[in-house]
Amino acid sequence: MELFDIQAERRLIGMLMRRPSLWDEVADSFTPQLFAHEFHQEIAKAIREETKPGQQLVPSRVMRRIGLKNEQKVRDIMAMVDDIIAMDEFRSLVAMLRDLAARRAIRDQMLRGQEALLDLTVPLNEVLGEIQSGMLQAASTHGHDGTRTWDELLAQNHAEMIDRREGRAEPAWPVGLERLANVLKGIRRKHLIVVAGRPSMGKTTFAQFWTVELAKRGVASYVFCPDQAAEEITERALWNAANIDGVRWEQPAKWTDDEWRRANTAFSKLMGLPIKINDRRGMTPEEICAIARREKAANPQLGLIVIDHLTALNLKGRGNLNWAKIVGDAAKTFKNLSEELDVAVVLLSQLNRSVESREDKRPTMADLRDSGEIEEHANEILFLYREEYYRPDIDGIANVCEIHVAKQKQGPRGETALVKFEPKYARFSDLTAFEIDAYIKAIEASKSKRGRATA
């Protein structure tokens, strides 16, 4: 079976030229790629170039443009106009031609994939990822080449603005913490959000906090955690919901009746959340992308992907690439995935030990650069830091985490939010004004004391 229908292409063009008011029905996908016949592609190109966004199709302009090159082609178009079809048939033609265009695009991707498979120097997982990505892109665009005009994008912005005003859509999902919301303008689709820090700063718990909070709002999430068991993630969520610390949770034989009641209530509260977890070891970035694409195809509501953490993956580079480049390529892969699947990707990153050699151990962008070329691919970069971890003897700083927004493409950068982090409950929450004031004073007093000691 051939993946084209020349007669259907003629009838669609003829209907448009006879009834240009139908242009709005097909404007979004009417590109040369919709057609298989070369002459029909030429007509489609002329129609696109002569019809501005928001304007009606003017057949005479198209005829004049085509006629400048060949008058016989104008007569051919006029013959198409003689075909009269009903409105229902017009819509069926559009749907059929879109389907055929998508199938041709997928076929072309498969042929390119066949060639790639013959190159034995390219890892199989990488080839599979590229084939899968290309096929998904081809199916989603239905032959569209990806080009959009400025006015088309403005029209989309306007429609989204109206939807947000009327409560039908959110520009970004809330971050769940009041102080953080003042400096981070939400969790956005198509964004790569890097959460970085040294071990024991709370990265995993923070990502879990976002995952559960968004799941409560109906946002489907998929968590990749190759460095820990999936059961550990759900168990920490139960500590939080039941208000039972991790040590106590391991001793149910000693629980009070109230603790049993809280534990059972926690199970009930957390059941039914749209979260999936994959803890398979040794996954490559390409395998993660392949799994994520399958999940998105099966569940279009997928909105959040969490990868915990980057260096726990099986990262391999071609040739003599250094580690920073290998890590950067992985980050780029996940950024592309966020745009391809229209999801937010939260990528956890472990900073290297150079932080430990400084008096002030708060991480900086330089520390992230030392850990790999991640910065350029991220939309947002958050650094987590706990003074308590390094100076547990200081009063007034317990259970406080500093979240520094080092990069943000659609909001302020360089700001820091102080939030409460209780490791024993795996819990992030807001600090009171009193707790914030006490922390700031304790940090200032500690710095002053160390300054006097070194003077």
C-alpha cells in the first residue's frame, strides 16, 4: 500500500481554493509535508507564503504566484477547483492526509534508523533512543517541519493568557513552599530543573516533596532512582505523612495506639497518587528517555520526571570525551526530553568534594561546573545547603535548609529561600518568621566568632 492519495490531495486543494473560509480548519498543519505530490507541495508552499497568520486565504494571490512561473499550472489548479465536495468529506480528507503524512515521516525515520543500526561504532541504546525520539516527533507533528511564525506564537501566548485568567490553566505548578515561591517562579513544563548539593543536603527528600505535592494536584510523575530502592522512597513519604520519625518507623512493635492510627491514615492519604518509580540499576540516559517516551505515550497526563541522581546513571561517552563533557551531554539529553515530552524534568546532581575544602561551604556555579557541563542546559539551578550539617554545635540553626536559586530563565536569580528540613521525618515545610530570624542571627554570630578567631 502506498502512503499517499494524489486524488485526495487534489480535492483538498480544490476545496480550499473554492471556499477559502475553510482555511482556519487546516492552517495549523497545512504545510508542503502534508502532500506527497511535488506540484501539490509547491501549491501548499505558495499558500503558506501568501497567507499571513490571522488572515483569510486569497486564492487570486496564490494563482498569481504560481502563474508567474507556469500558466499551465494555473489551469491545473482551476481543474482542481471544479471538484465539489461536502463539508464532512473535507474534514475526512484533512484527517486522512494528516495520517498519511505522519506515516511517511515515521517511515523515513525508520529508514534512517536502519542505516544507523548498521554503524556498529554507535551504542545500541543510543541508536534506539534516536529512532524512538524521531518516530515520536514525526507522529506528533504529522508532517509539520516545526516552523512557527512570530504571530502564531503570539496568538498561542494570548490564548494561554486567557486560559490562565479564567482558571483553566496554570503558567507553572506551585513550588509548595511560601519562601521558595518568592524567589522561584514555579515548576514549568519543558524545563530542566537541576537540584544540586553535597550529600546529606536533602536533595532526594526535596525532589520527593515536589513529586508528592504535584501528584496531589493530579500531575502524573515518573521517578528514576537507580541509586536506591523504590520502597525507600514510599517509606519516607509515610514517615512524613504519619509524623513518625525514621528510627521509630522501624519499630512498629513499640508504637502507641495513636502512632498506629497515624500510620494507617498515612497509607490511606498516599494511596492513589499518580506516581511511578523505577529503581533499576545501571540505566543509561538513553534508556531513561526510552522508558519516559513509552510512559508519555501510555499516559499523556505525565507532567513530571525526576532523575535521582545524574552520576548514579551509567554514563558513557564516545571516544576520548572527558567526564565534564559526558555529564554535560547527559544533561542536554534530559533537557531535550523535557521539551519533546512537554514535561518538567528535575535532575539531581551531586557536587564534588572541592566544596569541603572551603571555609564557606555554600555551593556556587563554579562547583557545578567542576562537576560537569550542566549549567548551559538547565533552565533553573537550585543549590541546597545545610549549615547544621557542618556546624551541628551552633544553636538556632537546626532543621534549616538554604535553597539558593543560582539560575532562573524566567525570574530572579541569586536569591536564597530559608525553609525547614527535618531529615528524621523526610519533610520540607515553611519556617516561621521567628525561626528565620533566629537562624540569621545565629549564622551572623558564628561568622563573627570565626572572624575573631582567625584575626
